[in-house]
Amino acid sequence: MIDDKRFRKNLSGMGELFGREITDTLASLYWRLFSDWTDSQFEAACQAAANRLKFFPKPAELRELVGGDQEAQALEAWETLHNAIKRIGNWQSVQFEDSRITRVVESMGGWQAVCLWETKDLSYRRHEFLRTYQALKDGGPLRAMAGLIEQENVGRGRLEFVPQPVQVGGDNGRKQIEESAGKEG
């Protein structure tokens, strides 16, 4: 889900760049139209608009700039997943900012199973992930996937020892991944 403060900052930046006043009405309209996007998707669209367009973009133009390249989005999502597997692992619970990643991971056996993929199978798994990711539509609820620590503690009724999931994606998610990787090393 897109963060209101970051969204308005990016929209205002585009307004300044293209000489367009961002009224509350315009901001509300764009907010409703892009509320299904992640922060990184909207930021990427704003950057692409700044690099390619001469006039303030209509919503359809922003969607085409980023959404038009499904393969690039899928590749970015694969890299996000692959980095999370390497840096977080199956011990910790995760919540991806991009709900499509979660849905693909669940269709491929779940977080713990995905973390146990063998290196020799990664090429096939990558292909399967990219194909499935591109077939899904944006949106869907954000939800965490349980790691072994959460599973074990919930199973034993030790709910006070269930850690918060590591957030993956966006600036906050990158910071949490780095912090969790630092704890292990």
C-alpha cells in the first residue's frame, strides 16, 4: 500500500517539475487512482515521467510508464524475493510490501519452503516465479508469512516470544532487512 506522505511528496515534486499546481482535489484524485500501488511503483512512475515526458502526466500515462513493462516489474520482484531469502531466511517471518510477491510465494509452497530451494533449481524456480508474478494483478491484502521461530512459538503457546515480521520492500523494509542481517553476523 502506498504511503500518503511519500505519495504527496512525489506528486508535488512532479507538479514543480512540470509547472502544475497540485490542488487538494487533484491530489485526492491521483491518490484514489494509485492507492493499489506500492511506494516504489509510484516513485518509479514519477521518475520515468520526469525522464520521458514533456507535460504533467495523466494517470493512464503513469500506469503505462511503469505497468507497461511487466517483465521488468517481475524481475525486480524476483530480486526482492531472492535477497530476502539470502538475508532473512526461513527462521524469521516476513511481510512483503508487494502483495503479489506474497501470493506467488504462497502458490510455490510458502515462505519456509521457498527458503529451502536448492541452488540447482533456482533457474527453474525463477522462471516459474516470473511467469506467475506477471499473471497476477496488483493489489491484495498485505500479510505476513510465518518463519520457523513464529511457527514454533505459536505451536507451543508462547505468543510473547513471537517476533514481528521483517518488512521487505520500500525504505523501511530495506532498513529492517539490513538490521536483521546484522543480527545474524
